[in-house]
Amino acid sequence: MEQNNRKAWLYLLPAMLFLGVFLVYPLIDVCVYSLEEGYNFASQTYWGLGLYNYAYVLRDPYFLQALKNTFILVIITVPVSTGLALLISLGLSSIRRLQELYQTIYFLPYVTNTLAVGLVFMILFKQTPYTDGLVNQVLSWFGAGPIDFIDGPYWAKMLVLCVYTVWVVMPFKILILTGALASVDRTYYNAAKVDGTPGWRIFTRITLPMISPTVFYLVITGFIGAFKAYSDVVALFGTDLNAAGMNTIVGYIYDMLYGTSGGYPSYASAAAIVLFAIVLTITCVNLLVSKKHVHY
Amino acid sequence: MKVTLQNLTKEYPGRGRKQPQTVAAVKDFSFEIPDGELVGLLGPSGCGKSTTLNLLSGLQKPTSGRIFFGDDDVTELPAESRGVGLVFQNYALYPHLTVRQNITFPLENRKGRDKLTRQQMADMAMEAAGLVQIQDLMDRKPAELSGGQQQRVAIARALVKMPRILLLDEPLSNLDARLRLQTREEIRRIQRSTGITTVFVTHDQEEAMSISDRIVVMDRGVIQQTGKPQQVYDDPDNLFVAKFLGTPPINVFDGRVRGERLYIGDEAVLPVPGIADQDVTAAIRPEGFLPGPGGAFTCQFRGMEVMGRDVSILSCHSSAQTPVIRSIVSAGTAAAPEAGMIRFDLKPGKVFLFHRDTGARLRF
């Protein structure tokens, strides 16, 4: 028994070393950093331990702006992208002809380079001296004035960010959901049909509960992914996000570390811990809600 | 509710170049099910019995032919408007709903004038549950039930909406042997007490024989014979039906008729008045052998098997189509093989002659 245990630990050692060095140690380190007040990057010294870093971050208007942006992004994009993906997968699984072609088309954004996607969105939304962008052109047909989506009002920028995020995250969700829908046993639908169940009721009472674990998985990963949004924002609005008023929490952390105003690992760590706490809370709430509505 | 099938045909399209011709799963199927009867559709896998059931339920549309429930032509009606109760082979109970919710599910679909109150639905569900004796299981999930209990829930769900006809697809195939015996009695009892015209599909002839008022033997989409189980067993119309019904299976021999006598090998084993001289296929039920020293039919003795009340004599013969001939005699019958041979007399009613090529019955 003892011998076996030692062997088992030996087998686990490589993974534990790897996880320890790259996951556990940094995690602890971030906690420690976030508590070290007045940390000096050059001399690696600090004054004392305390919660000052948190107080600073939570009072920093840039952080509050980032927090607000992130929350808006999460609250809009997670339900919208999951809902749309569900609709599209339902459509996809109810057509026979050209199903594979459409599946490929819907999956294309997933394998497309982020920068290329960013460029396409530029063409759609960006105002230049030569053109107002495609979206503005369409708007002008309805008599709506040109709106500067990239450097203009806050809501316009938020709209672009949300559209972009939804568009980027949807392919993966569609892929997973079409798989889940295809795995529902057809006899359930036949049984429901013989009993004269209307289509919407089949969807809400049979299809949705059957694929609820998948939907739940997508919602949780969607929340986490959206809370960690950063690269999309950079692709759309450039690197000076604080100036654009479009920073996110992860963007704020990055700026605190490496940005032009950077060099404050303590503030960055405190912000990271706050983000961690938010994501943890949301995930726990999700898990609680799911107990009632997810059927494994 | 009387059910009438008229020249029902279901063809599936061919699959492109490899298999361009259409495949007929059910061919020119005409049959009438009297009101309140329990009918078994019986046949080997792929004979079209499940397709027939799906045509009855409306889940599939026939290529041609008509279906009547009573005097109503329901051929064009979709499944939901036919008022059939269907029990699926795998039961198709909704796993996320309790037994109670599963049973009330069909009731909740009713709209307008037929809409039921919660209380009415609960009462009807309880009544259906009482019929299959699962009142104690109402708040469990299907995964917490045994196979037999799931089967009952499925039947209750089919019955709760007072279907015009009840359809059962291989209702016993997922149950173990003991439960199967018990459940088939149960199905019989439920059918009797509700009086609902019931059609069930099975490949197990014993199942069909034991509970059906009437059986329909099918092969390759064509009705081979219909009738009361015993009558079909005693008087098969063709070789397929004779072979398909009966356990142990019927013994088949290459024989010939000369001068109104049936020859198997070199022995004249049975007078067959009225049959012209020709080569025939002779089939003898296991219970058609009477062992005795003066018997006309000589086989090589292979052994005896005592199975409870019956004794099987195993023997073989060069003209038999199977390596072993199995005959069943009641225990205590003297069977005395001499020099490795055993002699039988044959019971005329248990010997069937069939045309050598077409398999059609030659009656004598």
C-alpha cells in the first residue's frame, strides 16, 4: 500500500510541478502582491501589508469605468449570443439540404484571424475622410445621420463592441449546440408528436431540458469569457482604452502592469483578485440556479 | 374502434446510384382489425411490421393505400390528430420529468374546449396509473424505475388520453424472461379492461401466440397469413409461416409424393390422398411424431432430452433440412431405439406438405 502510494505520487509529480509553478505559485503571489502596500518595482521593497491597494483600485475612476464596461458587455452578450446560437442551431438542425454548407459558414468566424475580423468591423463601422463606413451608409438610407461608432458616443462604441463579441463567440456555441441537438433521441419527438404536442412546447418541455447541460456549460464559459474580454476591445478601439473610455477589467490590469501609466503590480494584483471574486460569485450563482433547471 | 387497412404500401426511395430502385417496406397490405381486439403483427426483423405500426400511428405516410379508423379515413391525418396511443420500444419516457408529469404530458397539450383543469388532469393520470398499478411511483424519475415499471409508465402515458387505438412497438423486448411473462399477461388484462383496439409488434412468436386475439404473420412486407393464433399454427398457408411459428421449430424434410403416399427417403411414411405425384417439402411439428416399434418412418437415434414435463427425442435423417430432428413426446412414452434407429408413426394433422418451389401449402 505504502509502496503504491509512493508510486502514485511519483506519477503525479510532473503534473503537480507544472501546475505548482505556473498556476498555484502565481495565484498565491498575486494574493501577496495585492496586499503589499507601496511596492517598489525597482527595489522590490514595500512599506507594509494592508488593504490599501484594494481601496485605491475600487476608488479609481478608470477601474470603475472598466467594471461598468465589462458588466454591460457580459449582461448583453452572454444571453444574446447564447439565444441567437440556439435559434441558429435549431434552424440548422431542422433543415436537411445544405445543412453542412451552412454549418461551415457559421463556423468560419471561429477559424478566422482576429485581426482580419477587426478589419472587417473597421470597414463596417469606421469613419474615415473618404467614407462613413458601411453601417452608416445603410443608416443614411433611412435618414439616420452618420454616427461615429469608433470614436463617437459611448453607447455607439458599446454597441459595436457587443455586436463584435456576439459575432466572435457565436460559432463555437452553434457548433456545440447543433451537436447537442443532434444527440437528442428522435423517439422523444415522435412520442411528443403522437401526443399532439405543439412545436413550441416540444422545444420548451423536451428539447431545452434535454440540452440544458450544454446550454449551462455555454452560459458559464460565456460569462467567464466575457469577463475576461480584452483583445476584442483592443482590436476595435486601439491600446489607449482608458482614453476611449472603453477599458475592461483585464485591460485595466494590463495597463497597471505594462501600460504607459503602468508599473504598479500591486494595483494590478488587487484588480485581478477583484475580478476573480466577481467571476467566482457569478459562477456559484450559476451553479445554484442550474441545480433547478439543468437535467443531467 | 375498427381499423381497416386497404392496399397499404410504403416505399422508401432508393439511395442514389448504388441502390437506385425503391425499397418496399410494406406491400399491398389489406387487413381489418375488429373493434376491441388485440392483434399481434409478427415477423422477422425487417419484415415491415414496425413500418406498419408507424403508418397506423401517422408518424409515416403511406405511398399508397388507405387507413380507416371506424369509418373515418385517417390516411392524410397527421399523427397528432389521430388519437392513437403509442408505446415505444425503448419507452421514450421523458427523463427529466417525473412519472406523474410524464403521464399528464399528453393531457396538457389539449387546447380550447378540450382543455382540462389541473384537478381533472391529476385524476385522469391517477386513473391511468391505477390501471397499470404504478400509483406509488408517481413522483419518481424514469431513471429510478426498473424496466418493467418504465414499461407500465409508458403504457399509462399512452392510455391516459383515451386513445382510439393503442399501438405497442416490441413491448416486451427490453424485459427479462420472467418479467416478460408477467407483463404480457398485464397487457392482456389492460387491453381487456379498457376494450381499446390494440396492435402490437413483435418478432417473438410465443409472445404473439399467447396474448393475441389474432395474429398477422408478415415477411418482406407482405402478409403471409392472418387468423387466430392456434388456427395459424395448426393450418399454415405456406412454408414460411410453418417455419416461423412454433417452438421448438417445425422439422422440414425433402420429400416426394408417389401414388398419393408421402415418401421421405425411401420410406412411405404417410398416405396423402388427393396430392398429385411431385417433389414436395414436408414439414412435421415436433409433437407430430409417435414413437413405436412398428412405425413407418425410421430415423437415426441421437439422444433424449428431458425438460420438465416433456421429453424431446433427438434424431437425424438424411432428407432433413436441419441436422437434428426434434420430436416432443409426453414423459413416460416408451421410446426404444433398436440398433441406433428409432421408428415413428406420424400424426396426419401435424404433417404439412408444401410446393417444393413456391412454398405454398398442398392440402390433403
